[in-house]
Amino acid sequence: MGSRSWIARVLTASVPFVVIVTAFAAAVAWHMSAPGRQAARFHRLLDDDQPVAHDYGDDALVTMERLGCRDACPSYSVRIHGSGEIEFEGSAFVCVKHPLGDRVLRVTAQRLIDAMARIDFDKLRRPPRAAAANASITVTSLRIGGAGHGIEDDGASDMPPVVGEIERQIDRVAGTARWKRIPRNDGEHVPFCPGPDGSKHVFDADGQLVPEDAAGAVPPPSTAPSTARAVPGAGRAQAFERILAGDGPPPIAFPDGAFVALRRTACYGTCPIYTVQVFGSGRVEFKGERFVCDENPAAVQVDRVAAQRLLNALAGAGFASLHDFDREDATDAPSANLELSDGKTSHKISHYLGMLDVPPELALFEQSVDRLAGVDRWLPSGDPRACRRADGTRDRFTRDGTRQPLPSP
């Protein structure tokens, strides 16, 4: 009798341990399952450290349509071309409904397409079960060459986990957050979109923007992502591009000592840190600090007419009326600080690249300075980004700033 009681006590005490071990084994099994491995592999393939296995051409296309839900889910479509071109068009519960365009690095678009192709996106299928109640419907497709495949995500519990990850990465690459809405910081729970005069607009039950004091505004669903406002800036951007192309008012003759300076700062990663100045004379001065191929000061000469046009374009586009854009909506991003001087007075602005609601012309200004100065000659390039030595070998940077030789191809 005593021995039986002892055995019973041991077995009873072992039950919680067995349950824990069984649950842990089940979790490990799921993560090691084909769906779990597929999602993890897709995420790894999007890492900047991973080479792009194949170039799918500029005609390759990723399309995502968020079709909304019965609540206040944002409804919009976004297209990412193999060239890096982005197209966005909103339908409901978004701040901007007219078509918008932007561009990302070509290698970023190709990496997304490559990752989708390598996890066999064309073999993904919608589960046959019923959709989740009040789910947000999303249709994602990939077209390479003449062949295309799409999948509808209706919130079914057994939807392959990689599908949701693909949707999140498409949003991230395209930067759709800037065209949606942002939460209030005044204790209210209704997110808003800013009007051109600074007023706040909210959504009615049909997803249309109405003034804040209008009746019928609806709160977002609890699952709605944090978003950002859209800032009109086409006027400045168009004026800048027109003057830069030489199609504008008679140019101002800036003195040789006038300049535009761009300083790019650190991020949590290997973002190049440097300062470049373009003078009215066409002289370019570059000073690299970290994650650049040559930290020695360098100077080159570019076309004087092009330098004068750049200075005129910045002045004519109202650069002096811009202020700092340095709110940290996202962390770990670098800053791009611009200064324009006519030789006597100057105006500076700080642009934190983690701030979402910034005028689109800021990136245009910054990229134009980089392009005219030809900073690529001093920066890591290729995929993965690396510096080329005189003997033809290539080095890449680690996060601590050391240079690591790349294996020969």
C-alpha cells in the first residue's frame, strides 16, 4: 500500500512538468514547421546584409490592395515596381486619396521581389476555411515577366504566417504610413489628418474626411496601425525641379563663396556619416567621418552652371521658409541637415529621417546635392554595399565601424 502511494505521488508531481515540456515541444515544432520556416526565411532575405540573388527587371511588380473592413480600417492600394517606383492611391480612412508617387532605391525593390520569389510566393494559397469576423481584406500579387500570382488574406486563422509578414514589409518599403492618419496627443482617441491650413479633420462613418467639429466621426479599430499625416509640397518640388532644369526666372548670380552644405549623421547601423559642400564656383568639398570609403578630405570641381542652378533652385523653391523637421516618430534613423548660404547670410534646417510627416521636397533637395556633388565616389556601393580597394578587392563595414574583406566572387 505504501509503495503504491509513493508511486502515485511521483506521477502526480510529474504532471505539470510533462505539460510544460509538451507545450514547449509543440511551440518549437510550430516554429520549425514549414510555415514558420518560410516566414523566418522571408524576413532574413530582406536583410540588407543579404545579396539579391537575381535581378527581375524594372517591369517586375508587387501590388497590395487593402480593401478595408466593417470598421474604420484604411483602404488603399500600393504598387512597387522593380525600378523602385512607388504608386499609392487611397480609398477610405486615409489622409490622401489622390494618386501619389515616390521612389525607393532600386536594390530595395529588387530585394523585396527576390525575397517573395525565393519563398515560392506563387505557391501560396488561401485556406479553404471561412474568414475571420470583421477582418481586413488584403490582396497581394507578384508579377515577374508575363506570369503573375495573387493571394487574398481574409484573416483566416490558418493563413500562412508569411502572408502577413509580406504585407507588413510592402507597407514598410513603400512608406505607406506617411499617407495614413496619426493618433492624437491630447487625450482624445480619434486620430486625425491635418488640413492645409493646420486644421484637424477626422473620418465619418463612410471613411470620408470631415472637419473635426462635424458630427459622426468614428474611432479607429483597436488593431489600426499608428500612422502619419501627408504634407502637401508639390509646389516647392515643382519649382525646384523647373529651376534646376534651367526653365525658370532669370537666375541670380551667386558669388563663388555661396554654398549649400549637406551633413548626414549617424544611425543605428552603417549609414555613411559625412558633410559635403557645393560652392557657387562649382567647387565641391567632401569630409567623411565614418562608414565612408575614404575619410580624408577631398575636393573636386563640377560644372559651375550646374552649381549656380542648384543654389537658385533651393532659393527659388522657398528653402529659407522651411523649419526643422526633427520629431522622432521612429527611432535609429539618421538626420540630413541642410544649410544654404548666399555668402553673407545663411539658413539651416535639420531633417530627422525618422519623422514621417515631412514635405516631400526635403528628400529631393538632399538627393540633388548628393547627385551634383557625386558623393557616390566616396561611399560604399553595390550589393552588399562595400568599398573597393586598389587591388580590386572589396571591404564592407560592420556596425562597430571596422572593415571586413568580402570573399572573392
